[in-house]
Amino acid sequence: MQAATWKRIAVATLLAALAATTQAASPNVVVILVDDLGYADLGCQGSKSVVTPHIDTLAADGVRFTAGYVTAPQCSPSRAGLMTGAYQQRFGHEANPEVSLLRTFGLAEGRSTLADRLKAAGYRTIGVGKWDLGAIPSAQPWARGFDEYLGFYTGSRSYRPIKDETPSSYSRLRSGPDRLVGESGWMTDVLSDAAVDAINRHADAPFFLYLAYNAPHWPMEAPLERQQRFRDVPDLHRRMFLAMMSQLDDGVGRVLNVLRTKGLDERTLVFFLSDNGGPTGPPRPAPDARFVLGINTSLNTPFRGQKGALFEGGVRIPFLVRWTGTIPGGRTYDRPVSSLDILPTALAAAGAAFPDDGSLDGVNLLPYLAGAQTGDPHEILFWRWMGQLAVRRGDWKLIRRTPEGPFELFNPAADPGETRNLAVAHPEVVRDLRERLRTWNAGLAEPLWRTPAQDANLRRAYDPQNWPAP
């Protein structure tokens, strides 16, 4: 029998399995989101120093996206895109708010979240960890589709217990709008405990678990015994990062283990990704130098840039998906995909209603993973963040990194480090992508929670009249 015939049979078999699985029982959905993880900082991503055997099993048993993107190089807007399945710039959620604005900002009302949509489909919806989408009542997780949520509002906090008992302490752990939780133990372990407990309690019905670790975001803290595992690493900054990743990996391992022991592997669709690229950071200059809590030392190799930039290092992230018995495992997928795709893929797996009104920008990835659909899931991907602009179409990427700067053209497929600006050699590509970016940009909302200085800067950056001629 010819290879093409075998492929058609395999695809048909897989699609039948997808349909049968959805009809028999809606699969659980687990989204594990980690914070500020570099592209190169997993064993399955090629790291020789970061020890992540548990996370690596997701790649071994699932699919590793080598060109997985998020919608922003920063925490809050990236989460807004993931949670809604729509470019967050559509509703003004373009950047993190200033700390002084925490009392007034929040995810836009009227935007349904993945939790909203799966709850409507009969799922029990559970959230654990970092929220970072607002503390005002309308933006709190309990108002955005979650039946239960144990976590904190802020973008960062100590991994050690916080004893401040005031409800206005947004970094405090809470289980309801005004319900503070007594803290004990390291936060990464606390969040892992909560996730394991939730799975144990809801193993008999379809559930959605959103597990949003704050590790390895700064401050860089880990138990001494974890640090001792990496005592041969001379740079204390890197040693601390490795210790935090070890603790994170063990937590993910516990979550995967409870799915296995409960017999849920084949009934659970698992996503794993980072909210943005790693912030990197210099090594400790000398053994007796002051330790800096904010130095992450993550690595985005082989990409240029880091958190806060629209180069690949800021928005291209580790991205894994596993659905044992349904999605064939042990593979890589090299075409661009986005965190926007998690919502429509989860809805399709659950057999849930999918809006056909243009409100979503994500794509259901299941047909592509099954081989039933070829080509790129996205014809084009866009970014706009704090005065920076970028667009990727096929293997071309156009980027403008400052409001006064030129448009630069790169081919990240052939030049992952974005070292060769090809704008002069391919002016026709620049014109095409610039026009597509102009059209997309024209349909976006004005950025919210910005200072007057930022407002003037962003207006200048996003007004096509101020763009250099193609």
C-alpha cells in the first residue's frame, strides 16, 4: 500500500478518535502557564543545565511547538490574550499597569474567558496562582468564569509566606474576593498542592484547571536544600534560577502524576507554556558580589532579545501540548502557532460552542496536529506593545522597535537570531507587511492605563503618518 494511502488512513483514524473521544466524555483541560521562562530553559528545549524531567515528558508524550508565540512580551497583556483567545490590543489591554493603577485596572468587561466558555459547557472551572488581570470586582477570577480560584492578583510576590493581613495587600494569597488564606510553605509548592487537590476533588467530572505558576519570575528565591543541588554552579544567580526550576518541575510532575494515578491521562488535554520570553540577566560578577533578587539568568538561545522586546526572544516561548491516546506524541511542529490557539483548541476538544462572529483570533490546532489540515494555522501574526510593532507572515517578520526607528525585515526561519536586516533587499515584502500591519493597527483600541508621557509616545508610534516610507 502506498505511503499516501497509509497517511490518509492514519488521519481518518485520528479524526475518528477525536470525534469519539469528544462524544464519549468531554476531556479535562489543563493549562500550565509559567512565568518568564526562557526559550532554552527546559531539557526538551535543549538545555544541558536546567533539570526538568517531568516537564520534558509532556514533549516526549505530546507535541513540542518550536515556533510557539505569545501575544506580548510582558505578563498581563500576554495573559489577557491567552484567556480570551483574542488580541488583547482589541480592548486596550496592551501593557502591565503602573503599580499605582492596580485599584482601577482590569480585564475588559464583556470579554468572555476560557473559563466562561468551558463553564457554560458544563465544566468545573478551577484557577490556581498568579492572576495579574486586575483586582477590581469585575476583573477578579470569580467574576470571570472560575468556580474556584486560589491565587494572588499581583504580577510578582515573594515565594516565602506573607503575613500582612490587610485585604488590600494584592500580593496575598486568597480564595475569594475578600477571603485571605493563611500562608505557609514556599509558593511554588503551595500552588502545586492546590492543583493536585483540585484534580483529586474533581476527577469524576470534566474540569478546566488553569495553573499559573509565578516561577521563575523574580524575586529569585528557593529553599536552601534546592540551592544545594546546584552547588557546583559558580554563579549564584544561575544557581538560584536552577533551584527554582527544579522546584517548579517537581510541582508539574506531581500534577502529571495525579492525572496518571487517577486514570485521567487519556481524558485530559494539557498545555504548557510561558507567558513571555525570559528576561535574562548578567551573571554575578564575583562570588562576594551583592546578590540581586531580580536577576533571572534565563536563556532565550538561539533568539535575539528578551522579555520586553518584540524580537523572537521576547515573544517566542516553550510551548507543549499533550493529549494521550488522541494526539500522537513525540513530535515537533515547526509552523507558527500562538497562545491565542489554546481557547479554540480547548473548545473544539470539549465539543463546546465556538463563536463565529470574528471575536476570536485563535485557531483550533487539532486538525493540524492530526494531519487533516496542512499549511500554516495562521496566515499572519501581529504584535503591538509599548510603541513597538511587529508582524510575521510565513517566514518573514517585520519589526519596528522604537517610535522613531525604521522598519526592519528578518527571516527568523533562516536567521533565528534576527541578525540580518533584509529590508533593502526585499522592499516589496516590507511594503506588503507594512500595509497589513497598518490595517490591523487601525482596528485596535487605544491603550488603557497609560501615563500622559506614554500616551504621547504611543500615539506617535501607532500613527501610520509617522511611519517611515516603505
